[in-house]
Amino acid sequence: MFDDMRIRLMPLLNLNSDEWHVDETVVKIAGVKYYIWFVVDSETRFVIGFHLSPYRNPPQAVSVLNDARKYGKPSAIVSDRYYAYKVPVKSIFNDSKHIQVESFKDDVSNNLIECFHKQFKAWYRTKQGFSSFASANNLIFMFVFFFNFVRPHSGLNGMTPAQVAGLKLSKKQKREFLLVA
């Protein structure tokens, strides 16, 4: 249901910006450590994609970046120095510059996605972990949907990331989306 709505809304957005930020963080599902990989647009703060996996390796970076590729192509992709990003960024976004930040003192930082992780973790802590992979995926999707399309952000002048990315729906379109959902 929500995925259908996302698929219908994504073409109405402009996510071809200067930078996308990628990073992964840890969550627990039934007491077992999993990794969630995120891609966030720097200009709109829009969460372009996520990938949940029990693994932290290059194929997972390929998966999240390949999925994000459907929504545009940034001039640069910013990541930490984790080796798993190097080959996937070069092979999937060959014309985009890959900026690997070493520390918070670098000219370009990955603070944007670290800030997003902080918000995600605050929400995640209230869940006290997830009970299954399927419920984790569904709940994370709902968090990302709320973050992108519903929640106004003070750093975006009270707009949602979708609005900053150009989403403008008439009252009729909003009703149609609500009826389909």
C-alpha cells in the first residue's frame, strides 16, 4: 500500500542534486544485529532509499545505491571511509564524484546523514528493537515515509523534504492518494 504510493509520488520529485550521503547503522531484530543502509539527498533531506540486511559488505552498498539510482544522479556521493562504498559508487554512478570523509574536520562532512541517524535512532529506541525482519522493514518504511512526506522540518523552513524536492499536490490529488492508500 505505502510502496504503491511512494512509486506514484517519486516521479513528481526532483532529486538530481549536488550531493547524496550514504551510511549504514545497526538495528536489532529479535536480538540479532542487522544493518540498515540509507541514502539521503543533501539539498532536500529526502531519504532516497534504505536497505536492511544482516550483512555489512559491498553487495549491500550495491543494493541500496542501485535502488537509489532510479531517482536521479547526484554530482557527488559522500560516504565515510568504509571500503564497501568505493567500488559500488564508481560502478553505479561513474560520472559522480565519490567524497570519502575522514573526520568531522574535513571540508565536506557526513554530518547530514549522521543527524538523520540520530533522529532514526531516537524513534527506533521507542520500539526496543524489532521482532521480525518483515515488521522491521515495514516499520522503517513507515518512518521514512513520515519523515519524507508528512513531518515538517524546522531546518527546511517548516516544509517536508518532499515539498523541498518540488512535490505540489492539489487538494484533489491529495484526496486521490488518501483514497488509494
